[in-house]
Amino acid sequence: MEIEIPYNLENYIGGQFLPPDSHNYIDNINPATGKVCGLIPNSSESDVNKAVQSAKVAFETWSVSSTEYRFKILNKIADLIDQYHEFLALAETNDNGKPLWLSKEVDIPRASSNFRFFATASIQFASESHAMESGINYTLRQPIGIVGCISPWNLPLYLFTWKIAPALAAGNCVIAKPSEVTPVTGYLLAKICKEAGLPDGVLNIVHGDGPNCGEAIVQHPSIKAISFTGSTRAGQRIASIAAPMFKKLSLELGGKNPNIIFADCDWNKMMFNTIRSSFGNQGQICLCGSRILIEASIYDKFKNEFIERAKRLTVGDPLLPTSKQGAIVSKTHFEKIISCIELAKKEGGRILHGGNAIKPSGRCEEGYFIEPTIIENLGPDCKTNTEEIFGPVVTLQKFTDKDEAIMLANATQYGLAASVWTQDISNANYMASNIESGIVWINCWLERDLRTPFGGIKNSGVGREGGWDAMRFFTEPKNVCIQY
Ligand code: NAP
């Protein structure tokens, strides 16, 4: 297949590339240059209806296809993602503003490993049986039918495939929507699925904005489950529509994650990873540690070295290998982050480093760039420390003992992820069991095992993705009881 970065995107419905019924398009902007680089279908209910019709027909054969067949096709998709790795990485960087080396090292390899993992899951997935004296129960886990997958802009292909792959592996047909801010790799995935021989209508990708196209998916009565990753605000809206319709819901939402550093930590490892967890992907990873909690005895030492290391993070053209930080994803998000920094100052925050927009010279002079920003002197209750910023902005707070660290860690409505840095195994276990979050990393960050449950508690979401959790979400259990 010849693939090239498209200018005009089209929906992928029933195996065909189609314009939106409205013939309306939205501008796609490269955030590193601030320039329009393409057009995205502004799809609506009628496009979603068409996709559902195609999915209904495809479901009749896909849902009863052999797991071996699904395994082969999903594996082929993974192989093609690897084959087009360089090309997909460039498309992701142009859309999102993240450094090209990051797209190459993380986003695209993780997208193909999602497909490869769930290809295998399709042939290994098993269900339970429960023996009684008088008979036996066995549980069928059947595909749900047509499911909706809606994903955000921060890790575009990576999170899109994290939903689509298990949904297909479990035998469902999918209506999927990437973020309108970063739609190109979603479009290219459709091309790849076509080349891999995925039957028409099994995966349908509609492009458009959240309130129109996204809500049309959530509202459609034939779509029986919604897997959503995005903001808590949109998650609340989606839940308010889907819950009264008794749809299955998986909501992976925002975070305000604590990164807790004890004096006995492995210093170099902690420092290396804290720079990553603070500013990786311009701080636009739901798992970033935006609140750094430091044991008082090492607070000044930490602060000084952390600032020095942050100064060495070159912000600039994401296509250059020397750029450690790229552009913020959009003008709207750039303005939100700048306003959060202004709010932090009003709340009494002291900017230790950064705090400003950057205008690189040359092709990126109209792009959306912000310095890595470090703030101290703010208490746990202010907005800066309780509301998600989702940018290259971290705060520093000190604690005197582990119980104070736990109190600070839990002082938000979010509960997605936490990191703890200590060499004391008892302390590590104590912290892990008392921190209110779905994921706790001890002496690491962003380590990935696709079998583990992934998701948050409190306002960070409902349900878990990954491994058997994803396969269970995308299937409906049916118990069969047989009397001897
Ligand atoms: P967002 O605005 O909530 O959008 C996420 C997706 O939902 C996009 O495709 C969006 O479409 C769509 N959408 C928005 N409103 C909708 C509605 N009413 N009905 C249906 N779909 C709707 O989030 P974002 O700004 O793209 O992403 C950043 C957020 O995602 C952060 O809060 C971050 O923490 C969270 N996140 C969470 C995880 C996790 O695993 N917990 C992972 C990554 C990101 P458009 O963009 O096209 O409008």
C-alpha cells in the first residue's frame, strides 16, 4: 500500500472512505507551526447511523469468526503498524506537536504492541465454570455487539488502539472516533486495517468533534458499550447520557498525580524519572506526576538539582532530535495552561523556573510552546494543586513523615496514578496501600505490563482497561446452569 500524509481526511464506513454527509470540514492545525495542515470531516448523527448499519451487517460474521482468524488479522495489523512506523511517527508528531523521537520510541511501538497483545488474548481468553453437587455452571463470554471507542489527543494512536484492539479481539464491531485535534493516525489506521484484510464494517472510524460526532455515538441505541478516555468533564457528560440507557461504560479520566520522594530514595534514578514524569510529552500524559511531594530533609537539595535539570530541557521544533520538549497540542490548550500559570501566581505560587510561552525562530515561530514550569509555595487546597492542568507545570510541596505525605497525596478529587521513591520496602507497601489511586509505581514510572488493570478511582474514572479486564469489559457474561 502507498500511504502518504493526507490533507483531506475521510470517514471509514463499511470499508469505504467517505466524506461526511454534511460536507462540512474542520481545520486541522499543526501545533508546532500554528498553520492549517489539513481538513477533518465534521461528522454528525447521519454518519454515525451509516456506520452502525455497516457494523450490524459485519457483526453477523465477525462475532462468530474463529479466534484463530481474528488472531491472524489483528497480528497483521500490528505488523503493518511496525512496517509504517516511521511514517506514522511523523504523522503523529505533525498532528500533536510531540517530539518525533518520542513518537518513534513510544507512541507507535505501543500501538502495534496493543494489537499484538490482544491478537493473542483473542486465542487465550477463557471463562469460568463452577461445579455444584447437583450440576455445573459454565459462563459464556459473548461479544456485546456494536461498541463505541472515543479517545483523546495526548497519545493519539496509542490510546485509540488500546480500545479498538480488545474490542475487535472479543468479537465486537466498533464505531471509533479519534480526537478532532489529532485525527491523522486514526485515519491511517483505517488504511492499515483495509490492507490487513479486516472485513468491511468491522471497524468504522468517524471523525468530528466531541459534542456532535462523539455524542451521536454515545446516544445511539444500537451501540451497547462506550469505552471513553478523556477529561473528567466530558466523562460526566457521557455518563449522564449512557447510564440511563444502561450501556456498559469504561471511563478513563483526568488525574492530578502525586510523585512522592523520600530521603532514602535512589537519587539518580528518582531524578531521571521525575524529569520524565513531570515534563514528558509536555506534561500531557494522564499519568504525569504534577504534584511533587518531597521529604523536608531533602527539599532544598531536590529543588536545586531539579531546576538545573529542567533548564537543560530544550524546547523547540519537534522534528529536531535535539528538542526534548515539543509544542502544546493546540492554541486552546496552550491558552489554558498559560492561564493556569497566571492563576498559580495569584494564589501565591513562586515560579522557580519557566512560566512563559516560547517563540522558537524559523518554521515554529507561530507554534504553541511553553517552558517547563516549576512552582512552589502553594498549599494542598488551592486550585493549582487540586485541578488538572495537563501541561508542563509541576508544583513542589514538602512533607515531614509518611502520614503527611499520604494526606497530601490524597488531597484531590482524582485518583489515577502515584509514584513513590523509597528504598524501604515496608514504607513502600504502607504508601501503596494508603494512597487513593488505581495505579502505584514504586521506584519507577510509566512501566508497562499490558496484562495489568489500568484505570483510576474517584474522579479519575470507572472500570479498568488492559489484559483480561478489557476482554471482560468487551464481552457479556452469560451463565449456563446444567443439572446432572
Ligand atoms: P476531552 O476533551 O474529554 O476529549 C476526549 C475525547 O472525547 C475526544 O475525542 C473528544 O472529541 C471527545 N468528546 C468530548 N466531549 C464529548 C462528548 N460530550 N461526547 C462524546 N465525546 C466527547 O479530553 P482531551 O482534552 O482530548 O484529553 C485530555 C484529557 O484526557 C485529560 O483530562 C487527561 O487526563 C485525560 N486522559 C486520561 C487518560 C486515562 O487513561 N485516564 C489517558 C489520557 C488522557 P474532540 O476532541 O474531537 O472534541
